[in-house]
Amino acid sequence: MELDAFTSRLGLGQGRIRPASLPAGSGEYAFVLGEDEAGRFFDLAIGDRAEVVQDSDLTDIGLVRAHLGLRVPATVPAGFAWEASIIVDGVKHATSTARPGRSRTVTDLAANVSKLSGVHTVGVRLELVGA
């Protein structure tokens, strides 16, 4: 499919957003890789990603955990998957993968940071990977 100004746009429905589909006042956000609005498409390649990071003091911290839901559209081509990961200083420390057309709740994504101390950049990344 060729993308044009009517089917593709940058920055509005991707990244860390508050989709209209979530209940008002829930405080929940979503990471969107591509486009959240139905009928709009985004041309993605392996390695494209959305992430959020923050500086955190990891002194005396054993694990960094993430609880998240992955919902991969069935329109993602075969041979590709979405990978959610916990990153520390830009390096993946824990990953979970979901294939096209699948939904799953991830409750066991945890990165061992017990050997680290001081302030580090910690985040969650959603990335398109080859499956």
C-alpha cells in the first residue's frame, strides 16, 4: 500500500499517547507503534520503536518491573513481531515478544538491576523486530 497525506501522518497517534478508547480519568496511557487511529497507516521497518525513559536512582534496587498489555494488529506482516523491553542506559535487560494478531498481558517483565547503583536512564521500549 502506498502511503500518502490521507493515510499516513507523523506524531499525532503514535508514541506515548492517551487513546480515546481508554476510559476517561483512568490515568492509563498506551505506547503506539505506527498509528492509533483506524484507517491510518504507518510505514514501519525493523528497528522502528516508541519508548519512554526517565533517570532513576537504582541504588539498593533489585528489579525494575513493567506490567503491560501487548495488542499486535493482525495487519502486521508475517515474519515481524513486536518486542516490549525494559532498557537501562539504552541496553535491553528484559524482553517479551508478541506476534501479529495476538494480545497478551505481560506481568513478568523484570530487569535485574541489583549490580547497578547511582542514577541510570531506565525505560520501556516497543520495537518492531523480525520474527
